[in-house]
Amino acid sequence: MRILLAEDDASQAESIKTWLEMDGYNIDWVERGDHAILALEQHQYDCVLLDRGLPKINGDDILKTIRAQQQPTPVIFITAQDSIHDRVEGLDLGANDYLVKPFSLEELSARVRSQLRQHQAQVGQYLHFANLQLDPQAKTLKQDGEPINLTAKEFQILHKLMQKPDHVVTREQLEESLYAWGDEIESNAIEVFIYQLRKKIGSQYIKTIRGLGYRMSHD
């Protein structure tokens, strides 16, 4: 799961980033609103944590841009603007949740989990392909009804492939789903994860499209 954190307070951002990374999320952090817009144009996020008082472009305008593009990405305002009017205004703009500073990191984790659950329920609980059933919310995979134990990154790769099983997913797209900005990526990391997945579910389900990437296959 990849989260965009738009927060101009470096100390607070570092605390949030470190905390959520311990929950297993990949966090991209930006300090300015224009950088948040650029990140949203270039990457797909599972959730956005958005300060309303960002420099260059404020959080309200960023949220308006997201909703104008019909993006259903969950957005949580994290802000010091704490009046009832502020909260109502923020939610009416299209925020999924509103968290007032200072807040506990435990509560932030719970709010993120809640939004991810709700979003997953809206798009459908299970993904199916052949005899595979993947549950994005519970992070589980079953094959012919039997559980298959996957690592977190193996699960993320299979999830990415099963979301659009007829489409080719490039190596770069898979890396983007696994790693945040600045993470060190070994040159053969994706190949290793694909190899491990094939050992667990069968080599016939993931096809290499030479020069392009990977897709699911019935062959």
C-alpha cells in the first residue's frame, strides 16, 4: 500500500512517515502543494494524508483537484484548523476523514485502516483468477480454497497483477507499488519476487512478456 503524505512540518512528517512504515505502508512525503499535485499525476496512491495549510497550493485546492478528476482515493485531512466550521468545510470539500493536530499516531493508523477498508469494500472485496482468490483487506490468498502463505511484497505484486489480469504490468509499475521514494531497489528484486510467487502458486499463472513486463495467464 502506497500513501502520499503532504505535510510541511518536517519533524511531524518524519514521525508520521516512520510510524506508518512500521505498519507496512510505503510513504512518499512532500512539503509543498505543487509537489503533491505532481506526485498525484505521476503515481497511484491508496490513501492521501493532506495538510490544509501547505505552501504554494493549499490542501483544499489539492482536494478539489483530486475530486474534479473523479479520483476515489481516500483523503484524510491532517490539520490544525480545528473549529466545527473548519471540519464541516473540509468534509464538504470531499475529504473522507478529518484529523485535528495534535493527534496520536495510533489514531492516525486506525483512521488510515478504516479508510482503506471502506475503499476496498466499495471496489469489491475479493479478486479472482483461475483457482486463486485474493482478499486485499485481509491480505490473504487461497488456491482451491487452501491458504497460500505470501510475504508482504509477494502479496503486493500479485495484487497488482490481479487487479487488471489482462493488462501487462511493467517492472517499473511493480517497483512503484513496492517501494517509496528513495528506497534502495536491487536490480533483480522484481524477478526474485516473481520467481518466489511462481514457486508458490504455479509458474503457469504469471507470464513474462519480454521487453514489457508481466501479466496473469491461464496457460
